Amino acid sequence: MSLLIIYEREDDFVMIAQDDHGRVSGGFANAWREDLFLGKDRREDVEYAVSEHDRSWLAMDDTPIWNDELGEPYSFMDYPLSLRIVFYKKGIDETTCQNPYAGLLCSLHYTHLMEGNDDEAVKSFVHEETERQQKLMSEFNLSGKQSQDMIKEHRKLLGFCDNLSLFICMNEPMTALENTGWFAKGFNERFNFFDNEKIVPNWLKRERVTLSHFPFSDHLTVQLPLRKVKKELIKEIGIAKAYRMTPIKSRTVTFTRED
């Protein structure tokens, strides 16, 4: 079952690989203002965490699968949560092996996403990851208040970069904010340096998004790889072949301050 990010248009499905979304997220972290970054000696670790937070889905994006019941391709939104957390753990394991602090942030990111979920598999996952987090923080002497404040900010930075990338992955350019689902009221992550106000995006032009509060050092342009898979082609040859035959294009988006 595919974990692609997918949204439907009249004649096609726009499909984006999770790893490409992750790389765009990492670009946001790379551009983060130096004066707003807490714990500068951890910057490379944070950037690595943001770029790699969805690495567990690499093998799942090769071949999309058709959902006969819904009449559309399976997306990451359809994947059963009990199976999803298996891949979350796999990705956290791999990231921790390469960079323990990045693994800690990815673990915190996913347990944060699971807050309030009473599913038994989720509770088991959160319990195991909480133990991992405590072990890593103890091992690297990160239990003090200053370290905890830093970790909290880095986890929020990861979440914001993830959501900002999803905002341009899950929506057609120029979509009205109230029609963007998760992001209809702005992003949930709030930062002290912006007086804990929500950062609100706005599609000003097809290739330009403004942010009500701007955390980047300068205007930032990203290239998002995607495929626009025609519905007629899917009917003719099936979703897997249609996906492979559709050329990869690029969506260019520039992020700027509000005028």
C-alpha cells in the first residue's frame, strides 16, 4: 500500500513521494534564521532530523495501489495506524543509528502526533518511544531545564517544517486557506519569538506563499517534485504503470514575508 501524498483534481491525481516532501521540509530547517535558533551546536542534528523524519516510507512510494472501494489511489491518509507506527519505529531506529539527537527529535515528533489516541497499539508505541527518549536524554545529559527547553523548540521546529511542506504538497496552489483542511487556521506550532501567535500562510500567487510571521533568513524558493497522473491513463493501463509512465515535474514555490 502506497504512502504517497495525493490529492485529486478533475482529470488527474497529483502524487508526491514522502521522501521528496521530507527534503523540502529539510530545506526549511536549513533556511531557519540563525538568531531564532536555540542551541546552535545542535543545528546540523536538527536539520538532519527534519530532512529524514519520513525516511521509513522510502520503500513504500515506488508503486501506488488503487483503492477500489473509494475509486482513488491509496495515500498516506488511508494507511492503517497500527501498521503506520511499525514504519514510524523503523524510521526512528534508522535515524537514531545515524544521529542519536535527530532520532530523539523524530521520536518526540511522532509521539506528539499520537497524543490523545487511546488505541492499544498506539499506547504501546508511545510507551516504548518514551523509554527511548528518556534513555537518550540521560545518555547525552539532556535532562536539565535548559536542555529540555532546547529540545522542545527543536521538536516544534520539526513539526512546523513538516506541516509547511505538507501545506504545499496537499493543496493546489491558490487554494483558499479555509479549504486547506489541517491548515485552515494556520499552523499549530507557536514560538516565543513570535509572541506565541500562529503562523498563517497565504497563497498570494501560484508560485508565492506569504507567512504572517517569517522564520527564515530571506525569501526562500523550493522545488517540489510531483507527478500528475491522468485518470484516463489509469483506466487504460492501471495505476502502477500509469504512475511509472508519468514524468516527474516540479512545483516551484517561493516563501516571502507579508507585504
